[in-house]
Amino acid sequence: MLFVGNVQAQDSDAGTPATTETQAKSGEVKELGSVTVTARKRSERQIDVPIAMTAVTGEQIDAFGITNVAEIISMTPGAGSVDNGGGFTQVQIRGVSSSLGGNDNGYYLDEIPFTGVSVPWYPEARSWDIDRVEILKGPQGTLFGEGSMGGTVRILTRKPDFNEFGGAIEASASTTQGGSDGWGGKAVVNIPLIDDRLAARVAVTDEKLSGWTDDNNTGDKDINEQRVKTGRVKVRFAPLDQWTMDLAYWTYKSEAPGGGNGALDDLTTNSFYSNDDEWHTASFVSTYDFGGSELFYSFADAELDYANDGMLNPTTTYVSNINLQVRTQELRWSSTGDRKVDWTVGYYLREAERNDASQVGTAAPSSSSQTNDAYAVFGEVTVKLPDPRWALTGGIRYFSDDVDAISVSTTRVSTLNATFDSWNPRVSLSFKPANDTTLYASAARGFRSGQLQPISSILLAEANGVELPSTIDPDSITTYELGAKSLFLDGSLLVEGAVFYSDWEGVAVRVPITSTINGLTNSKGTENKGVEVNLVYTPSASLMLQVGGSIIDATYVADVPGTPLNKGTDVYNVPRNSFTASAAYSWDIASDLRGVVRSGVVYDSARETALTAGSPGDEITMLDARIGVESDNGWSAFLYGDNLTNEDGALNARTTLGVANRLRPRTYGVVFRYSF
């Protein structure tokens, strides 16, 4: 696990930031909150940004052994995630959590958005060669689009360095209590090609994740092993000092023939279906610095294939194939430097297509397709008032989405051809009584398009006497927030917190049709309110302590007919209380060798509400730790333990069959790394 906060300043455009080893050797205490972020599409100190956010550096990720971005989200006050296994992750931020519709929380790989069509999709990103992860809380619709109603997750990878050859390799092995063994290999290399002008960076991973669920029908053990392979190639070209161009290609492949992390309370299963997940993204980014302003253009083409084959429940077979293609472009012009007026204006274009084919049991096979052709124009301005301690930010985004969908069975066809549009404003007022203190108040709106009801759901509902609408209306959210962040004790203590209230109108929910099949409908909405607090203390360069948490009261505002959801029911997949704590300590063993110990704990109260019908989940406590040595000569070795409490409770609410996602049981492992 990791502490949330930051202890190092870094250039957001740097190829390879300074390492934690360098910091420890220098013996200097780095000022907390000095990390440079781009949460408002321009470089700023994190502590100056009037947004509730968390920024975690790649050094922290490496130091605490974080394997995927879902773990970082779980450690963030006010946010949470559930790793379903098989490459599928659910994300909730400030009580904004659903399992349908386009993304309810934004998800960016570098500067490129990944947006689901009719389902919120957050492709898993293994945490290797990461520059930092930014988690922005609250609607970010002005700058980050229609899918950022609860917040936005930004995964920023390291860029090629023009002038320094280097890289790293890592090997790991692990064993899971009551399960199988795992292993991993990772490598990255940075290759300068032309001094100050051209460089390439290549990162690859190959991992086998241990299995630990058993098949009750066949007696097979540890069936949910998963093989994950990733690759990333980035090329940076600077024809001029002020002009950079970046080409990138990401690829991810997951094979989980024994299903994901769902299991009964005894960690066995009576039914499962395989998950084969593959996605790739190709992108081009151009940035030109005019000196005082910057012109940015991005183009990306992403594709995801997701195939399932097996048993939906002990008596019902299930086969499905999903193909999702998303092409995006963005043109943006922003001010740079320290100015009295900062501004950003831009245009965004998205073309998305989703094609599905599925068959459930003996029912007739069905297929569907949907295209979303969307565009947006946006702008945001920050003005320092006559008293420069005060600043006012105002922004707005106009979004229009043309949806064309068709769902087909052997006997019926259902269609939707509609345009959904919305004006999404944002305003905030900030006050800096001191250089390292920011107080702010804000209000923002987010929006998400409607969609078509699958014809298979309509037919099954009619056969079971359940009434479903043919289409799902769009939903929107308005959030009000008060926040503060400040440094104390000569910069060694960071304190940050926020309170918020959100009115989420029209959010879509699932209607039970059978014990395992459901349809969709709009609810009246939810009311989300909460408080988040985080403290990070670094009394010396060798000791870091963090503690944080959140209380979120997110409930439906009215009964939803035909569902178990009533007024006051907790929103799906949202824990009311969360707590995190972590610590890191290092000491000198020799002049060029240090010992390091790190540990972290995460607590989530029970997620009460099931996807359709079922019983509540459990309180979850996760404890991780690692101990090892780091050398100034580039190598390090660690022993680690994950889920040391051997937590086996239900991460989310159980289905009617008693199935819920689970943590991997207590796992011990070793990691060896060499950097050059």
C-alpha cells in the first residue's frame, strides 16, 4: 500500500523523475504538496489547485509494490474500486457508482480518454513505469468531458528522455495461501536517438496472477488464475525547442479461463465463465509552446474486445462477445506561466461504436450495436482578483451526443436515434491566506447520455410480467464543495480535506427479471454527501506517515418500482466509511545500502446494495507490508505480504446465489529490481 500525498517535486514533462533513493541519500526533507500536476490542463503545484485531488508518484507506486491502478483508487479518501478480475474494474468516486451507461467517472491514459458505450469501462492498467496517477474528485465536465460526473482518474506514464539511456528490469514470485503460485517479469528501456530531439521508451510486463477459487462441480483447484501481458511504446520528437510530438501505442491482454474474483463465502464456485480481455490504444499528441500560451492537439484510436464463455449460474449457459471502438480528438489552447488571467479553450470530438452478440441459456441469441458521435466546446478562465490572494474560476462545456442504436433478436427489433446535449458549468472561488494554504468553494455539473434497452431484456421481461422502458434517459449531477489544503511544521505536515453535496438526477439502475438476468430503468436519482480528510507527515527524509478517510452518505431519493431499491437505500457499490493509514521508514545499512520497511492498511465498511437483488457485503480490512534493501548501485530486493489479515469477506454485496468479489488470500512474495 502507499501513503496518499507527495514528497517530491517533479516536472510534469520530465522523462524520469528523481528517485526516492536519491531523496533518502540526500537526507533532505522534501516539501509536501510541491508536486506539479496538470489537473486544470496546465502545470501547477498540487497544493495551489482548488480541487480535491490525490497525486501519487511512480516512485511511491514502486516503493509500496502497487500492481494496478485499482489499488491506488482504493487508497484515496472519497474513492473506491472493486477488482472483478479478468481485466474488469469498477470505480466509484464520492458515491457516483453504476454498472451501466457510459463512464460515470472519467478515465484517462496519459492525455487520452477511454470512454465506455452503454457500460462504464475502466481498462486495467498495470502500474509499471508510471510517472504519476491523479485522481480528481467532483464533476470535471468542463475540462474532462461528459463521463466525469463523480471525478476523473488520470494515469500518466513516463515520457522518453532525449539524452539519457537507461531502464529497469524486475522479477517477482509469490505464493497464495490455499491457492497457486504467481510470477511476474517487467522491463523498461529508454533510448535516446538524437540529442534533444528524438527518443523512444518501451515498457513490457508479463505476469501470472495466482488462482485461489475451487470448482465445486469438478473439484478443480485454483481455477481463477489469470495471465496478463502488457506493452507500451512511446516515441517523442522535438523538431523545435518549443514543439514536441508524441506517438504512443498501448496493448493489454488478459486471459482468465477460470473466471474472475467472484466466489461463495468458502471461496468456491458453483458456476463461472471465462474472461478474455484485450485492448489497445494508439495515439498522437502535439504540443507547441508560444511562450505565454500552449497549443495542444491529440488523436487516439482505441479498441477493446471482451469475450465470455461458461455458466451464468449453475443451470444457465452464457456466451457473449463485445467489441468497443472509440476514436477521439482534442484541440486545446491554454495559457502558461504565472498570470493574472489563466485560460483554457478547446474542442473535443468522439466517435464510438459498440457491437455485442450474446446468448443466455436456451433463449434466442441477440445482437446489438450502438454508435455515439459526440462533440464538445469548452472553456475555463481563472482571474486573480484585485487582492491577489483571491481567485475566481469559471468554465463551461457544451456537449452534444448523437446516439444511433439497434438491438435485434430473432423475433423483435428495438431502435434508438436521438441527440442528447447539455451545458455543464463550473465555478470556484479560492483564497490563499498563505503561500502554502488554499481554501476554496466550488459548484459543478456533470452529464451522461441515455441509451437503448437491450431487446433480450425486453422480451424476457414481458415473459415474466416485468415492465421495462424501451430507452434509458440521460442523467446529470450537480456537486457543491468546500475544501482546504495546507502545509504545517515547516512543510513537513500536509493537511487536506473537503465536504461535498451532490444531487445525481435520473441515474439508471437495474431491475431484476430473474435471479440472474436484469433490465434497466431510470431512478429519481441519489443524494450524495460526505467529508474527506487526509494527513501526511514527514518529520525526516527517512520516515513518512499517512492517515486519511471519508464518510459518504449516498442514498436513492425515492423508491424504484420493481427493484429492492427504496428511498434511503445506499447507492450500489459505495461504502459509507473508509479509512487508510500507511508508513514508510528507511535506515542506512552501509554508505550505499539502505534498509526499507513499508506498510499500509485500508478499511471499508460493508457495501450494502447489490447489483440487482442479494445480501450486503462485509466490512473489509486489507493489510499489506514489505521489507527489503535498496542500493545506490541500482538494485533492490524485497519480501512482501499482501492481505496479511487473510481477509475473505465479500468486497461488494452478494448476489442472490451468495457470490461476491473477494480479495486474493494471504500472499507472500519476493521482488528483485535492477535499474541502469
